[in-house]
Amino acid sequence: MNQPGPTASKPPRWVAGQLDREAAFYIAGHRGLVGSAIWRHLQSRGFSRLVGQTSEQLDLRDRSATSAFFAATRPRYVVLAAARVGGILAVDTYPVDFISDNLQIQVNVLDAARVHGVERLLFLGSSCIYPKFAPQPIAEESILTGTLEPTNDSYAIAKIAGITQIQAVRRQYGLSWISAMPSNVYGPRDNFSLDESHVLPALIRRYVQAKRHGSPSVTNWGSGTPRREFLHVDDLAVAILHLLENYDGPQQLNVGTGCDITIQELAEMVARTVGFDGTTHWDTTKPDGTPRKLLDISKIAALGWTPSIALEAGISATVDWYTGRTSSQ
């Protein structure tokens, strides 16, 4: 049986300010949408010892392998962006996979980071942690105050467990670890697969293919009436470093834009960007999910961070990236 981690001495008190650009910095999930953006941003800010492993090189569900990796690399800083993620269809279809894989990844990384002395760690969650009918915009205090959206409750509960573990580590070991909860994130390197994508990459793929194939219409899931907030991944990367250098507290902080649109408006924006001029239909037999999910970002704004990438410009850049990758399809 594993014994509680060592606490040879009380950790030094965290002081806001620049992180050491020469310290080892591990980005778990560095090839994914969020992890790759964090990697790019840290490189641009002068970090010289970034550490990353692909899932083929290191399966974070393997506790022994994860511990051995931390023992060998000894990172001073960590961002936990590795996760099994997916859209409403994937999470609703494979709830066991989403709760099991994410719990294993989180527990293994957080335990190894604690045992091997990681000074600053940011756990990346998701806005799905909040109740389905939380008051809008959703404040951080809304967590655990109501029933979750049932189509993605397994993923949400895993993320809530991660937040709770961060808070427990702070209480028991005094480490200055934090959590951030982004809204819907999009951008280059997103997952555009048919079965596992989130709403925005799914729309981009659908409209791009419809234009390429000369389809007269596109059919989207649901009614189009739910409202969602979309954050470009490069803005999130900036926010993550900003939080690591400026925030220390047990409460998870929301990261978003403070603005939302309906899924119908989003579809119209994607169609306009792609140049699709056909008809859009809505399949109301498919689930809508949470009716509205807008985050209250006043706390992170008070720390001096605001997003800079407008939604339409971000969608245009993402469409360009996706069409460039799939031009022969």
C-alpha cells in the first residue's frame, strides 16, 4: 500500500511573480489542443526546459510509469492538460471510459507531482463541472450546488474530483497548487472527428465538407437554441501562465470571454466563414445539453487578464488551419 507522501519540511511560501524560465516545466498533454498552445506560449515567453511525453511514450493511466517519469525529470512546474475529452455524443456513449481514464490520469499525475516536489501546478478542468441550471453568468461558488447535465456527468465528476484533490493537497501539504476552469475552447489542433468532437469543430468539419462536396444542406444536432461561450486556445494559454504567476488560492478560477451566442448563431458564423450558402436543418431528436453556460470571469479579470481574440477572427483562423490540413479530402 502506498504511504502518504513525504513532507520533510514546510514548502516555501509562494510569492507572485515571474516563474523561473530555466526550470523544468512539464506540460501533461502537450500534443493536444490546449497543451500544444501552452507549449507554444511558454516557448515564446522564454521557457527553455519544457518537458512533454506523448501518450505512446507515457501512459498517464499507468501509476508506476508516471511516478518513474517524475522521478527522472523532476519538474518544478506542471500544467495538467492531459485528459480524455470529447463532445456530447462521445461522453454520453462512453461514460465509463471518461470517468475512469480521467480519474486515473489525475490521481497518478497529482500524486507523483506531490511526492516529487512540484512547486507550482495548475489543474485544468472544464465548465461542465457546474450545475445544469446554475445562475448565469456562472460564478465559481456555483460548484456542487445543483444537478449536473446528465449527458456529461461522468466527465464532470472526474474534473470535480481533480479540483477537490488540488484543494486537499493545499490543505494537507501546503503546496501552492491551483485550478482553472475554461469555457468551450477551440483553435488549431482541435479534435475534428465525427464521433468525439465538440460543437465548434464538429460544425467546422460539417460545413467545410458540405461546401467541398456541393451539398445543398447541413443538418446539425439539437434545436440550435442553447447558448455557449467560446474561448480561443491561445487566449487560454496566456491565462494559464498569468494564473501561475499571479494567483494562489483554493478556489478554481473561471477562464472565458464573458460573452456567449446561440448554437444557431455559431452555425451561421461558421457557414459564412466557410462560404457555405446552402440550407441548415436542425435535428431536434438529438439532445441540446445545458441550455446556457456562460462563465463569470470577474475574478480572473481582477487579476489583470482579459481575452484578446474575437470569436469570428478565431473561427476564421481555425477554419484556415483545418482546411489546410484536409485539403486533399
